[in-house]
Amino acid sequence: MVAATSVALLTGCSTGSSEAEKTSTADAKVAPPTVLKAGTLTVCTGDTPPNIFYDENNELQGVEIDLAKALASELGLTTKLEEYAFSGLIPAMQAKQCDVIMGSLYIKPEREKIANFVPYLYSGTGVGVSKKNPGKITGFDESLCGAKVVAITGATGGNGAEELSKKCAADGKKPVELTLVDEGTAAVQQVINGQTEAFIDTSEIMSFYEKQSKGEFRMVGEPSDKIRIGAATLKQNTALNTALDDAFKTLVDSGEYRKVLDKWGVASNDITKTS
């Protein structure tokens, strides 16, 4: 069993921001009740660098933000961004605080039971450590048995740590000691400060923080468990799911999708690639 500690849960805490090109509601390809507000696509999202992060002007930026705006524009809508802690994204959509989630949300069987998805990126699991790490941890493997590990509440890293911990125990090794936090910055700080030994999350997040920390934090090993990220809509809102899927196909065909990926240096995560 994993020893888990939850730190500063911020579920449901949102900050609204907004934007995109102004369009007339007459140009919109979808309208209420398919979207909550006429002329607007309200997006639940969160600070999950490098896909989504705050810039120096405290504005949300990143590949998923650009994709959200591009999809909204294709539908003739403006974009309104609502930020939540990762664990609060699905509850917020279920409470009809937004039309769609675009927040580094992995497409998993349990999530597909409650939401429809339009896949738009690939991702993988990565492990990050402090530069002071003596070399014990080699990646997402049994080198993590008995280690103090941090992950984001509700994210796949925590689930992966729990599954790995079971394997450790089955092999007669110590379980993973897992701490949960709400944001990646807090997780990285714990690793750098020596409170925990490793941070488990997406490989792109590891690369982002490695660059941001100027070498204080680094990814070890190769990414594992390739998985899809997508735009989630309520199961009953099939009209919006179809509209977003059609809009995404248009972005792919026009080359706009690839331009967004190239801008953010994540062309390797292109969902249209078969391998």
C-alpha cells in the first residue's frame, strides 16, 4: 500500500480569464444549450507546464491554450478560460462551470465513462530528480521502491506510483512513499529541497522544469506508458464533442495544428502520428 499525504487541495478554486478574436454570435457554429453561453467556448484548464503555464504578464499560455483558441475560432466562438486545480477539472465541468476541459487530461477508461474526448496530443510518464540524486533512481522502474515520491493530486503520476508500489511489495521490496500536491512547481521545489526524492508526471513537464531550474532538477530514464491527451466534454453533450472533433480535423488539414505544435516544440507529441 502507498503511504499518501494530500497537500493544500484547491479543488474548485478558479480564476476566470478570457480571450481570443472577437466574433459575432451569428458566425457561431454551435449555440446554447450545446455551449453554456452564446458566442463563447468556456474552457476548464489549469497550470500544467509546459502545456499550460503563466507568462510574465500572468496570462495563461502554452500549446493547449493555443489549441483551445484555435478550436473556438474554428467554431466561430471566443474563448473564456477558467482555471482549477487538476483534481477539480472534472467536477467543475460536471457542475457546468465550463463546456470543455483542456488541461493535460489523459484519456483513460474510467474517464471515458463520464466524458467524451477529442484526442489532440500524445504524452508519456517521466521521472524527475534533484541534481544531488546519487544515481539510485533510474526512471519509472523499481529503483523507486522505498523512495519518497511526489505527484500532482488526481494526475496519472500518482496512479502510476500506486501501481508501481504494489509491484515493489509483490517483489518483497519497500513500497513507494507518495505525497500529493496541487501544482508542479510545488512538487519540483520539494525535490530540489530534498523533501522528496522524485517527481512523477508527464515527460514534457519534466523537460520544462529541467530547463526552468537551470539544472537543479532533471529527468532520468526514458518516458514510459505513451498515452493520449484530449478535450473532454460531458457524456450527454454529443453535439459539442462532434463540433470539436470536426474543428480539430480542419486544423489538422489546414496545417494550423502542426504550426501550434512547432511553436511550442512538441511536434513529437503529434496525435496524428501512428508511431
